[in-house]
Amino acid sequence: MNKAQYIRRITTATKNVGTYKKSFDYVISTLADILEERDRVRKKYIDEGSKPVVTVSYNGSENRRPNPLLRQWIDLNSTALSYWRDLGLTPAGLKKINDEELKEKKKASTLDTILSGLEK
């Protein structure tokens, strides 16, 4: 998928769960960049044989090391997860956003109660 497709998909998802705000567009764009890069890294990893361990030559000796592409893919996935959470696209993220909104509504209703009591 390309960036534009990811942006549409993420925006639709946030609207479906009720967390979309226009101010999130930059965050959504950044998440789309991360996902697009993650897809490129994954494709390269697969094209190179999907080897979790690679042999690296260093100073004349050969050493086996974890594949840096696999490590990069995992890092990008972890980063994307934190963005999904912030946008309310994980159960924990959605709960946190809903709890914050509920607290804001309670504060407003308490203030309304106090103000209405002063009017009497």
C-alpha cells in the first residue's frame, strides 16, 4: 500500500471508532509514512530470502548476526503500534481516549451544576 491509501484507511478507522479529529491529520500522515516504510523493509527482507540470521564479514572473520532488516521491521511495527494507540485504534488506546472524554464531561457537568446553583 502507498501513503495515500494508508491515510485513507487510517482516517476511516479513526472515524469508525469515533476518535478522528482534524488535528490528527499530521499524526495520521506520519503513521502512513511509517507503515509505507515498514512495507518496503518487509518486501526487501522477503526478496532477500527471509533469513532471520545473516553472515557478516568483519576484519576477515565471518560472524552470524540477526538480520538488520528484520530488526528494522520490528522497530517500525513497534513505532506504528504507539501511533495506533494514540489514535485510539487499539483497545487500550480507545479506552484511554473514552475515559479522558468522560472525565472532561464530568468536569463540565459539575461546573454547570455549580453555575446553575448560583443563578437561583
